[in-house]
Amino acid sequence: MTDIPDGYMKDGKGNLVAIANIKPADLIKNDFVTQAVALAEKQQMALAEFKRQQMEEADNFMELLAQEYNVNMGGKKGNVTLRSFDNKLAVSIQSQERIELGPEEKLATELIFQCLDEWSEGSNKNIKAVVKKAFSTDKQGKVNPQRILGLRRLEIVDETGKWQRAMDILAESINVIDSVRFIRFYKQDEHGNDSAVSLDIAKL
């Protein structure tokens, strides 16, 4: 903010505007938004630290349990749910691998589209719709790997063998980028069902 002279503010286009020429309502709105976002960032940092601490506590417990049973955990992979003594509270930690598809995916896509062209007459239109939707892209122009890999669950018999070959190529194209860990908290409701303790501000 050092490039802004005293008594001025920058507008959305980067132009300097004298504060004296800005409507009081806009100044009040600017102050509110600026302070609200600053507070939100503090809460974000606090939540991140809370997550780190709770995961560390859970990992320490699992390590203690492993020592008691003389078992080598071999890392922090895997899912685990810890419950209170009365089973009414629970903490669940889950690991999810983030994947991307390698260049082989383009070869598989070519074979899949060849199958669709060959099935253009007399084929099940619903299957076509499912297959084509799997290759739809997001706003960044990227496909969803999980949707494409979900095609392997379709029971499709292709006498040419192209479909099965495409599925095999897709399996070979999977690259694991990293693993993300989640921690979730649950409390039993009046019906005895686990109800998530939401930390999403939009759901509060």
C-alpha cells in the first residue's frame, strides 16, 4: 500500500481516487469488507493449526497403540476411526490419494471414441451419454480422472476388444501425485446415528 498517497484510495481499475470524493457508504463498506476478510484469514489459520494438532494427537495415539502391540506402523497411511468410551463421539482420519492420468490416457480416449463411432447405430444411448460425460472438462479445461476411471466399472462387451484394451491403458496411465489426509468429527444424534460436527462456516 506504500504506492498510495495519503488521502487517496485505489479503485477496482487501479485508479487513485481522493477519499474526499468517495461516498461515505462506500468507505464504510470498504472498512467492513477489509476487516471481515482479515478476521476470516485469522480463523483459517486457527483451523489449520487445529487440524494439525488433532492429527498429531491421533497419530501419537496410534503410535502408542502400535508400541503396546509391538507392531511397526510403517507410516501414516490408512483410515482409522477412534471412539469415546460411550461410543457417542468419534474422530475419523482418512487418507485419499490424488491422482492424474498420464499421456496414455489420450490413447485410451482414442480407442473409446472409436468404439462410440462403431456403436453409433443401434447402441444404448444411455451408455453413450455416460461415456461422453466422463470426458467433460471443468472451467480450467481439465478432465476429472475419477470420472474417466469410473468407466472401468461399466459392463460393456466389445467383440473387437478395443474397449477392454482402452480400460487396460487407463489403468496403466494412473499416476499417484500425493496423498491428502482428512480429519472429521462426529457426535451421535438422538437416533444414535453419527452426525458430523461441521467446521464449514457455510453450513453453520
